[in-house]
Amino acid sequence: MHESTRLIPKDTALSAIQPLGPEGADRAAPALPAILTTETVLAVRHWTERLFSFTLTRNSGFRFQSGQFTLLGLMVDGRPLLRPYSIASAHYDTELEFLSVKMANGPLTSRLRDIAPGAEVLIGRKPTGTLVQDSLLPGRTLYLFATGTGLAPFLSLIKDPDLYTRFDRVVLTHTSRLVNELVHAEHISHELPRHELLGEMVRERLIYYPSVTGEPFQTSGRITGLIESGRMSADLELPPLDPATDRAMICGGTALLVDLGALLKSRGFREGSLSRPGEFVIEKAFVTR
């Protein structure tokens, strides 16, 4: 989730969340818009000085597909302050997990980083997003390319049994600036392969490929450079990216979305959507405008 982004145009967003009627300003606790509900914080984990995650209760009526995002936020000065957040939980989990950056000057994250168990958080009722399996044409190998907190939707996807029935192999790449920002690495590498129900599929089909750009690590550099140099293919012992057999999802910073999207298009990949599936998809809700 990127603090400087918006899900929908500014004017539309404000009109959707403002209390209705002239008497709204006089209400001590204005009613929530119909698009929102509240959930309670169950746990908070501060991974680094820049990253944290938190889990919320989940209403039994809240439904989403693996890879989707929803609006999330807090009441500030009597009004909802909202940003899009990808859901990191599996679609069948009884709790909702989210991953976030900490920004001292961020309107929302400067407040959200201080939440504690028992606090109430606003959440949108209608998840959406392009990082869903139906946005892609059938293929053999699925690449999930993430930087930073762009890992969140893929944490949901790699816990979806259906993913492993659609693809012979799933490659999850996660690039961060520092080693300690490779959050959930232990879960992906060691816990998920031992999962009671998913373990066998994960061991047979999931490949985790982390890389770091800001300090020494076993794999260093931007993922685009690792692809272009042939390093990624060599490390994974897989052929170069091929639109005939490979599919890709991308989530992360603007540079990743622009550069990797251009790289894939140069190799013949076509961008897809729910209305017109293709060889790759990008989550554009988090693009800085």
C-alpha cells in the first residue's frame, strides 16, 4: 500500500465518504457510508522501522477473491480517511491480514502505525482488483513479481489451492531494499511447505525468489535487471520468459510496474483484465499519481 495513492478520483472519493445533509457537521458520530463497515484489530507486528502488518476480525459476510484489495482506514476529524490495501489473508481465513509501510508524514499511515489490539478500523465492503486468476489466460508457469508491500496480494494467492491446479509452477519474486524487509520469508520458505493441507502442493509447485537492492544478499539487484541479464532464469533453472507458456502478475512501486510491464510487452506479453484476459496483469490502484 502506498500512502500517496488514491483508489478513485479525488472528487468522487470525497463525495462517497462525506456525511450527507447540512446537519452532518453537527453530529458527534456521523453514520458510516454504506460502502464501509468496521473491524477490530486483533494483532499488530512491527517488522522493521518502515514496515508493519496487522490482523483484523472478519465479518462472515465479507467475501473476496485471492489477490484483491479493499479500502481501509480510520476516522479522522469525524470523517473516514481511506486508502486501498491488498488483503494478505487466504480467502478462507477467519481473520484479515494487511501489510503496510510507515510514513511519518502520511495522512493515514502516520496514524495507522500506532493502532493496537482492540482498536476499530474502517474497511470497505466491496473488494476489487485485477490480480485475480481469471484475468489471465491459461498457462504453465505463473510469475508473481512483487516489491515492498506489493507482496500482500501474493501472500493471499499462494495460499489458494486453486492456484496450484491452474499452474504447473508458481514463482514468487520479492524484491526489497534491505534484507530485513523480506517480510514473511520464514512463512513462505518454511511454514507454508509444512501446511497440513497446502504443504504438498507448495513443496511441489511454489518457488520463492527473494532479492535485495540496498545491501549484500545471495541475490542482489532489481528484478528487471535479473531478468534481462538472464540471472533469474539461470538461478531458477527455467527458460526465459515466454508468452506462450508463462503468465505474470505485478504489484509494487511505480518503477516496477512501468519497467517490468514494458519488459514483458517487449517480449510479446499482452496485458490482461477481467474483461479481456491476457498474459500478464498489473495492479494499478497503487500507482502514484
